[in-house]
Amino acid sequence: MKNTTKILAFIITFSIMSCNSHNNKHTTISLRQDLIMKYEPVFNDLKKNLAEENGKLWAHQLYGPIMFVDRNSRTIIANEPDTKGILTKEGNVYIGILPKEINLSNTAHNWNGKRWTMLRLPLPKDYNERLDLLTHELFHRIQPELGFKKINNKNENHLDDKTARVFLKLELNALKKALMTNNDSISQIHIRNALLFRNYRDALFTNEKKEENTLEINEGLAEYTGSILSKRTDKKLKEHYIKAINSFYNNRTFVRSFAYVTIPVYGYFMNKKNPNWNKALTKKTNLTDFITTFFKVTIPTNLKDIVDKLKANYGYDKISAIERERANEHKKLIEKYKTEFLKNPTLTITFEKMNISFDPRNIMPFENLGTIYPSIRITDNWGILTAKNGALLSKNWDKVMVSVPTSISDTLVEGNGWKIELNTAWKIVKRKNNYLLKRK
């Protein structure tokens, strides 16, 4: 009787396992079919559009290896094979799984012998937004070939300063007014005033001018490429830029996101005068100087006096009031993080071969120690860190700090809002009240 029960239990268990295996396999096949059906036409449409564009914008073909990756299953659907045979051809596309060690983000990424444009699924439903995003990321793939390689993307921490934020908003408000008129003469006046606010901000933060420039060359030119090739009508394109500026104001910080709105708008107006303006750029070009010269704007010696007279026309009083309130709230947030990272016990993780993925809209400079990333995913030789409740990345990008571990095992370490999927050659070591991640 006992043996019969054991055999029956085994049969039931085996049947359940077989059923689960069948269901998982069916789900996987179904997902792949859905991805193919949905995104193969996107490849075809993009290829057709860029064949028509024929590399005119940058004197270089944008279309190349592209992979779309499902966020949950990490399933890849690509337009080309990889060189190592990981991707399997199904119809006219290629299917595979992105290893978990690779961060999933919209980016250019070297993988299995090719430089890919990677995009997370789902893509935007709106056709023009989707085309905008695709061509933005395709620009990043060919950036090195265009001469924009080895560009450091440091955080522009000075843009967390109240004064810097005020004058950046004044610049953008002037650009909005330029977009909102159909009178070229009036538009040029607003562009001139935007450049006066911009040059004044540069004069206040002289040491940071170069760092702003590198981010605008990297992300600003990519966003210009995406928007100008998005097939929006001129009216819709102007509406898109205005919406982007208004949305930008809602970002918690501006330190990495400002370039997505400044250069596309200046580029739009330059494109109207000379569609080839961008071909004169190199990675050493100072965009502020370039744009100021392009629009034949002379910077007066009494710039401060001129700016003081202009700022009321672009909402200075309202902007200042908002920024004062924001500065007060910001101080409270800084105090919270001081307690978490400077007073309470922490875990420090040093990088060896770091790869990082994060949202550029909500990061926050922290004292002179680095930057707080509310949500971040980092992969390295030691494993995978996922943090959703704040992590402090050092200013040199050589280590990251999280709150004290609450659970430690050989393969998984967890804390408040974070976890590390730990590789076996590593362990957590306590040093006084704090913790370190070390090789065994």
C-alpha cells in the first residue's frame, strides 16, 4: 500500500512537472510569435525610412544591427544574426535570450561580435515617438564612426544649484516662445535672448561649461537626430519640443537630462537655415560658442545688466518662487541621505568591470561625495546589484554604497530596497559597523 502510494505520488508529481514544462514551453513559443508578429514590421518600416533618408543627415547610414528586448523574459528579437550563433533565425528575424549579466537599456552595446542598438520593449505606440526613439539610439551606435567617441558623460552637478536651474529655465522659456511664433523675426529675438541667458549661466559656472558641452554633444545630438528624422510635420515637431520642455521641468533634477531639450531645439532652428550645420561639428566643438556664432549673437560686456532687464519677460518671478520652494525640499532630502549614508551602517561595493543602467531624470548630486541614484542596476564581476530605494555612486564612478545588509547568504545579499545576486567567488565582510564586498 505504501509503495503504491509512493508510485502514485511520483506519477502525479511527474505529470504536474511535465504539464508545467509544457505550459512554459508553450508560453515561450507564444511570446516569441507575438514579438515577431508585432516587431518584424517595425524593422521593415525603419529600414525603408532610413533607405529613403540615405544617410543625408550625417553623411552616414544609420540603419544597422538592432535588438529589441522584452523586459520580463529578456527575449531578443533582432534584425541581424550575431557572430557566435546565439540568435536563432525565425522567418526574417533572429531570436534569443539576453544574458542577465547585461543591463537592459536603450543604448548602443557591443555584444557577440557586433555593435548593436538595444531597445527595451515595449516601444512607444505613437508612430512618430517610436521613430524618434529608434533613430536617437541608432545615432549612438554610429557615434564613434562620426568622430564622437570617448565622450565622458559626467553629471552636471552644478545644475542642481538654484541659480543655474533658474537661468536654464529662462533659456528654455525663451526657446519655447521662439517655437510658439510663426514670425521669423520675433523667433530670432527669442533665440537671441535664450543664448544671452545661456552665456550668462556659463559665465557664472565657468568650470562646468566643458562638462555641459560633452553631454550635449552625446545626448543632445542624438535627440536632435531622433526628432528631426521622426517624420513629424513642422507644426507637430514644434509641439513636440514644447511638450518636451514642459515635461523636463517636472524632472527631480536637471543634471543629466537637460541636453535632451536644449540642443534639439537649437538644432531645429539651425536646420531651417542650414540643414548641414551638424556636419561641421567635432567632439571638440563648443556648442554654446558654435550656436551663438551661428545666430550672429554678440555677447555684450554688460551681460548681467541686459539679462536683468530681460528675465521678467520669461517668467523670472514665478521660476524663482518655484526654485526657492524646491531648494527647501531638497535640503530635507539631503539630510535624509546624510543619515542613511554618512551616519548609519552601509555596504560599500568597489567596481572592477562595471556596467550600469539608470534613469537620468531623477538622480541627485550628494555633497561632494557623488550622486544618489533612486533606482539603478549594476553588473560587475561580483554579480548584479538592483537598487530601488537609493544608492550612492562615488564621484569617480569607482564604487557604490547602499544601506546596511539585512540578509546575507552565499548567493544573495539583501537590504532596504536593494539586492545583490552574488557570484560565488565573493563574500560580505564586516569592518567595524560597516560592510564591504570582497573576493574570497
